[in-house]
Amino acid sequence: MATDTFIDSLFDERYKISRKLGAGGMANVYLAEDQELGRRVAIKVLDDRHASDEQFVERFRREAQNAAGLSHPNIVSIYDRGEAKGSYYIAMEYVEGRTLKELLVARGPSPIGIAIDYTRQILSALRFAHRNGIIHRDIKPHNVIVDGDGRVKVMDFGIARAGASQMTEAGSIIGTAQYLSPEQARGAPVDQSSDLYSTGIVLYELLTGSVPFTGESPVEIAMKHLSQPPLSPSAARPEVPRDLDYVVLRALAKDPGERYRSAEEMDADLDRIARGIGVSSETAETATSVLSRTEVTDALTTVRPAAATAATAYTPGRYYEYDTPPRRRSIWPWLLAVLLIAAGLVGGWYVYQSIQDQLNATEAVTVPDVENLLESAAVRDIRNSGLEPNVQRRPNADVERGRVASQDPEPPQRADKGTFVTIVVSSGKPKATVPNVVGQGRDAAVVALRDAGLEPNVVTVNSPRPVDEVTATDPKAGDVVVEGTRVRVNVSKGPRPIVVPNVIGQAYESAESQLQGAGFAVEREDVPSSEAEGIVVAQNPAADTEQGRGSTVVLQVSEGPQTSGVPDVTSQAEDQARQAIRSAGFRVRVVRQDTDDPTLEGIVVSQDPAGGTELEPNDTVTLFVGRFVEAPPPPTEPPPPTTTT
């Protein structure tokens, strides 16, 4: 079996890899200790088969960068990414738990309440990812981890799924094909509804213990996604409530337009079911339509009794078998006979050997030359000469491990048959134990390693530890190695600069989590702003600048829009009123209002809004200013009529 060279190595001068967690068609995953931050991480290393595919590598880099911005309780966080030892890697949060697939294999279908809870947590992760423009594309139980507290975490957000050689990975494609959306099966563009289709399949599997579509090949499975309506979960597990059937069937609609429009909408239906309310009317109508198509398809293809359907589709016994083993005949008489025969043969052999030893006791033979022979050959030659080997092992810097370094007696001496010949077999070069020098200064560490018979190889690395302090060694302290082995000694040259991400416009909690995940400390400063309360409006240092790991980023966070009272400027002159309104932080709009009172010319006769009203900065206050217009003269009365007599 080939040795995994990553195990016990210091990867990218920072991650001490301890063991392999798993492997897939695209990458291998290792458990490692972050030497700079002192935390356990999972390192996902791109498989060498894909490292030469430039398009695949570029997508791996780009989408890993996008996924690094997803900080959510139900998403496995991505801490770092890079290239080392000729391989591309991603450093991510290490979660102690089991994948949903492992739980399904071990336990079978989940209790209905747990199935709903797990699915809602998956939807919570998808809701956050979709809002940030990220489509997962590969939702399946293998990519969902459940920790010991029942918290679900979705992993592999945004990691590329298709490379130039993916179609040769038949095993992993079959696993993925069972969760493909119809549009993925056609090779068409996908949006968030594709993730919701896959989530519907995961919910179906949680409820029934199996996926809705299976087949002998990925193509057969893909064709079923495209054309075959799914059976409702209750057909396989009768206790599944009808409303839960509706949720699954709507999520598995072939037409994306008939599915849920968002993760929030699907979660809302599951919340209603959990509270005993029932799904929305739209979900019930869509699911009923899908269900009717399923029943028509079944009628055209097969005739089966209704009771047999449920019994066949869901058989608890397939997970646990309690069959009573058949009775077997006792083997003790046969075993006793074999033991008696063996004892007789052994006894006869010892009698024969005793007679031969007595006959040859006085016969002398020449001691063979076995120096530099392999141990097995030396033992064979000594016994063929009638002598007995006495094997001892000692370190030897000059003789290859496993070969004889010396013998006693030496050739061409003669010895009686049965005499012991002592051979010293080399156990290899002398060993030395690597001393613990982590935390020491460079010079002290070099002296300690040389005193132990080792050759220090000092390498400066970025680290939050003080400059010139040893952060790690490779091999690590306590390892037993050959004397003279070169030991890599990582010596701190201070924190390495990292790029500050842009978090302006995010909610403070999300921005804080992203910055801390990148290795920064965060300081909050609340400031007045027209932005909504809790939104980051400025940051220092600015985005895209390089800063040392562990340095502080100050976030200015909006206190929410500030309001102030409008001053009462009625009866004031226009210029005076304008100045008062502007000084209060508001805009002014003037409307002329005709008046026949000459004393109101240029005077504010009213305002809107009235004085004392609370407004936000830059809101507009309208002033109605008097404009004197002379009243027309009253009409003259006609002279009274003249009367004559």
C-alpha cells in the first residue's frame, strides 16, 4: 500500500496534517492543526488528476473565493485557500460529526420531526447562500454533516463539480445523479430552484430511507428525473402526513416554475406542518397536480394492490435482520481428533530430534561466513551447517538495515554441531528523538537539535507568534528519526499580510464573522447614518489592503436614521425663515401665496410640515410666503334714475 506523503507533514508552512478524513472523486480531505491560530481545520486537497485541468482549477479557485464569504451557522466555513506541494487546497472548518448519508445507512429513515428539522436547517443555509448569489449545485446527504448536538452544516458550497475528466468517475457520478435536478440532467443553466429540487430528494430520503429515482447507470437515473413522476413518500411510509407529501412533491416538480420560488417559501410550509397548520393552498394544488400525473403513470405501467405498494416500498426489516441461525452439529469430536493427531506428530518430531542431537554431538563443522548477508539468508546458512543462530540487533551507521554486521565465532573456525553462532544484525542507522523546541528562540533551538544528533534546517514563516520564535518542527517533537536527519524548523517572522475583505453594506454580525474567520480582530464603532440600524457604513483599514493576521479592523456601524424637529418659522421674513430651516438640516421649498394684506409681503404665512414635526436630515419643508396683490376697487353704483314730471 502506498504511503500518503501528506500525513504528519507541515502543509503550506502552516497546517500540520495528522490523518486522512476521507476521499472522493475530486479531492482528498485531511485533519490538520493550524500552527498559526492553534485550531483544528479540515484541508481539502484537489486530486492530482484535476490539477492539470486549467479550466477546472480556475473554477476551483474562483468559486472557493466566493464560498469564503459565506458565514452562517449551517454552513461549513472556509478559512483559507492556496497552492502547496503542487496541489490546490482549501482550509475549512472541521466539524466533528457524521454525514447525513452515514446516519441514513446506519439508522434508516429518520423520525418525521427530525427529518423536518434537518431539512429546515439545510434550507436556512441555502437561503443565506442564495441571497449572496451562490448556488450549491450538489445538495445531497453526503454533503451535509450533523454534529453531536443535532446541528446541520452544509459543506462544499460553490466547489466546482465538473472537470474535463469527471465522466470517468462513474462511482461518484451515480451518487450525484440520484440528486440531480431535471435541468442539471439536461445540462441547462441552473438557479436556486435546482437546489430546492435536490433538497426535496434529501427530504424524501430522510422520510423513506431511499431516493425516489434509482437505476443501473447515471443515464437511466437522469432520464427518470426528466420524465418519471415521483411516488409520494407516504406510499413507502404510510405514517408520513399528507402535507409532508405535498412539500416533497412540489419540490420535485419537473418544471422549475412549479417548484418553490425560494428556500424561505419551502421552509414556511415545513414550519406550518411542524405547528400543525398545514401547507399553503398553492403547494397543495401543485402537489395534487404532480400526484395525479404519478397515478396516471402508475396505471399505465402496472397494476398492483394498494396494500402491497406500501408494504413493498417500506420494509423496516431491511435495516435490521433478526433471523434465527440454524442449528449446527457440534464440532468438538472432530476438533478433539485433530488435536490428538497433532500431539502425536509433535511428540514424534521431538523424539527424532533428540536422537539426531545425540548422534551428532561430537561432530565438528566449519562456521559459515554470513557477514553482510540478509538476516534470513544468514539464519538459513547457519542451520544448514548444523549450528544454531543467536540473533541480536543493534544500530549501525555503515551496514544496511537487515544485514549481518558481525558474527561470533568467525569463519573458518570449527565448532561442534548445535553450537550457537551469534550474529549482530543492523537495525539501521542510529536513531535520535526530536526534542521539543517549539516556543524557543532560533539559536537555542538550533543548539538543542544539534546536541540530539540532528541537522536543523531553519525556515522563516509568517506567524502571529513573536519574531524569531520557533512555531513548529517537521518531524515533530517526540518523533524517532535517524541521526543526522534534517529537521525543518519554522521560525516566526511575524504575521503574514492578508487582504482585508470588503464588508461595507453587510449586517454587523455577518461582517464580524467574516473578518474573524479571515484572521482579524474586530472593533465596533456606532455612528449616525441614514442607513438602516446595524449596517456597516465604513471600515478601517479599507477593503483590499494587506494587513497582518490578528490585526484589528474597525467597523463603523449605523445607529439608524436620526430625526430632529422642524423649527416654527411662521410670521418670519422669507430670508430669515430659509436660514432657520437650512440650519436645522432640512431643504427649503417656497410657494408664493397671494394676499391683499400689504404687511404680509415676503412674510411666511404658513409651513408644511408644521413646526415641531420630527423629520430626517435633508427632508423638505415647504414655506408659503405672502405676495401682496392690490385688491381691485369696488364696482361703482349707477346714478339713480332721473324722474320728470
